[in-house]
Amino acid sequence: MSVSPAVSTQQNPLRGMTIMAGSMILLPTMDAIAKYMATFEGMSPGQVTFYRFFFQLVCMLPLLATATGRSAFSAKRPWLNLLRGALHGAASLLFFAAVKYMPLADVFAIYFVEPFMLTALSALFLGDKVGWKRWLAIAIGFVGAMIVIQPSFEIFGLKALLPIACAFLFALYLFMNRAVGEADSPLTMQIMAGLGGTIFMALALFAGSSAGIADFEPSLPASSLGLVLLLILGSISGYAHMLVVRAFRLAPLSLLAPFQYFEIISATVLGYAIFGDFPNFSKWIGIAIIVGSGLFIIWRERVQSRSAKTV
């Protein structure tokens, strides 16, 4: 999950692609840790999500101290940034809840309907021009998601829809990135998002545990390994997303966007290596349809962008 800031004039596309590819391979480690904590440490998804944002703040303090100091907290649009963090927190909660019950690759495959949702929302509410070919690609992408969801729904029930809800909330989060724009630096945006996510999850934990919902049960790490893993989770959350921001400043979005699908590869490898999960043939078909539709939308946007420049 990442933001898309304005691209710097000092570009280095090869370096940007390298950073993006490495980040996309690394980021699913967060979700593997979340699944491990739920499966082997017995920690609720709500508690893992709280630690994810709390330790993100803690692990970024050294960068904060050496870079901009207290000015990182001086956001020009603080409430919008905090709302971004709350949306990110809610999306992460749904994602971590999904990986508790479902294989990593399945969750990632279903989650990747998010670009389709973002394209549709941009057309409906921001007036972005989306031709029939891209609308068709969006529809086909959702068909691919249904192919992945169908067997998972038979096994996990309504929990199989959690990645869809997560994708929708993250699409709204990206809308908020547009609202914040370039008013604040990437570091400030990350710090404020971490603060907003931590506050949101603290309130969600209190409300959920008070209601007796198991997935919000508060707890401390059951082992020293668990504590180390949570620290790693927070570090990856903060610094890997900073690398994504860096990549977007070195290379154009249209060049970097396809690398997001590296997450499915990494998630599949981690899911099989740690949990013994591997997608069956029908799920691979669904994943291929989702990836193909997403790449087509990216290609069409690149074509449209080039056409606009030549006019």
C-alpha cells in the first residue's frame, strides 16, 4: 500500500524500478508476519494492526530525529492526514483479518481489484475519462476476483469478502492522497498516517474487545520472537512505504505500476514456505485474469497520457 506523489524532475527510471520491485517483494512480509502472529502466537488481527501502526511510529523516530525533527508533525493539513491514517488503519485491519483465515495469495489476488475500484471512483466522482475498453477490463477483473473468491467463499463464508472491503477502503485512502496533494512532505504524511492509524486502532481495539469480539482481543506478544516480529512489521511498514515514495519520485507511475503485481508472487512464495498454502488451478486462472486486466488498464492509461501530451 503506497502513495503516489508528484514525480521529481531528477528521474532515474532504472533505479526507480529496482526500488519498486524490491519494495513489492518485501511488503508481503508484513502480511506473512500478521498471519504468523494470528496462527502461531494467538494474537488477534486487531491487536496486530495496532502494533503495526504503533511500531511504525516508533521505528521511524530515528529518521524523524535526523531529518526534519518536530517539523514532521507540523502538517499543513493535519486532519486530512489523520483521516488518511484512520482509513489506512481500517483497511489494514480488514487485510490482517483476511490473512488470518485465508491463504496469503488468495487475499492478495482478491485485493488487487483495488485499481479497478480506484479507476471507477475516479470516473464517477472526479470526472476522469474512462473509455469502454477500460470499463470492460474492470468488469473482467471483477470476474477474475469472483473466480478466486468462489472456492474461498465455500470454505470461509463471508470472511472471503474481507479483501474486497479492504480494497474499497484503500481506494478511498488513495482519494485522500489526492486531497492532501503536495501540501506535506512524504515523511510528514507517513508520520501523521501512522499516528492516525494508531489512534484509530486503539479506539477500535477498545470498542471491539468491549463487545467481546475475538478478533479484537487485546494482548501482549506471547514470546520474544513475537516481539521481534512486531518490530520488524513496524519497520517494514514505515521504511518500505518510504521506498515506494522514493521510487515514484525517480520514475513515472505508468512505468512502476505493473511492479505492484510482484506482491502476488512474493505472497505465494511466503504462503507456501511458511504455511503450506498454494493456489489451485482455478485460482491461478482468476489471478491471471486480474493481473491481465490490471495491466491492460495501466497500458491504456499510459496510451491516453501520451495522446494527451501530443495534442
